[in-house]
Amino acid sequence: MINTKDKSQIIKKHARHDKDTGSPEVQIALLTKRIELVSKHLKKNTKDVSSRRGLLSMVASRRKWLNYLKQEDPKRYQKIVKKLDL
């Protein structure tokens, strides 16, 4: 899980305006952080099938957000991909 402090920093860094929490950029950034944490967990716990299933779900969700953003605004898509090193 992402603690509150880290989550608020991620939101502040990727938000389009000061009260933004739901833009695609913020959602992609939060999912990326969660994916990193679960991947780290799975390296230690290789037999944790339920976490692996959750990881695949998060990756699919992030892919959907990225596809949506690419279709709606390619410049914002390129910017977030570059910023997150995806």
C-alpha cells in the first residue's frame, strides 16, 4: 500500500491543477507506484498467486488509462510516459 504522504506527493507532482485527483496522469502515476510496490513484494514472495493476479489487474488498468490518454491527447500521453519512464 502507498502511505498517505507518498500518495499526496504523487498527486501533487502529476496533478493538472491544485484540486486534481482523478485526471489520467494522476491515476497512471498512482498505479505505477502500486505496481512497483507489488512487484517488489512478488520478488520476495514468489508463490503469492493472489498478489500476482492483482498485479496483472493493475497493469491492465494502467494500460487502459494510457490508451485513453493517447487517444484523447497524444502530447499529454508522451509527457506522462517520459516522466514515469514507461
